Amino acid sequence: MNPRWTSELVHDQELKPSAKIVGVHMLLCPDAQTATEIAKAVGLHRATVSEALLVLREQEWVSRRHHLWIGEVA
């Protein structure tokens, strides 16, 4: 995991805390995962994780292929 990307993600003033949590998880585990798997891993509600993933996708931190989410900056 690149420390610069982690710092950039954590210090982003526009991201909600839930997006930061999901983003850090995706930096640590960039392999393809469902939103449900991510929710279980980070301890957040699935809807919260889905919302965070959509925000992260807009900023190109993650991408979606079918029903799987993949970290883009690992």
C-alpha cells in the first residue's frame, strides 16, 4: 500500500468518514469483492458501504465490474 495514497484518502476533506474507511479497506484489499463482503469486513451497513463505493468510484479510487468492486490504486 502506498503511504501517499493512504494520506491523500484520509485527509480528503470532501469524503465522509464511511468513504474513508471503505477506501482504506480497498487499499489494503484491492481484490474484487462484493459490497456485502466489504460491509462485513469493515463493520458497516451494506447501504452505507454501497454509498461510499459510489463516491469512491467517482474519484477513481475503485471501479466496478459486474457486481464486484476493485481497488484501483493498490
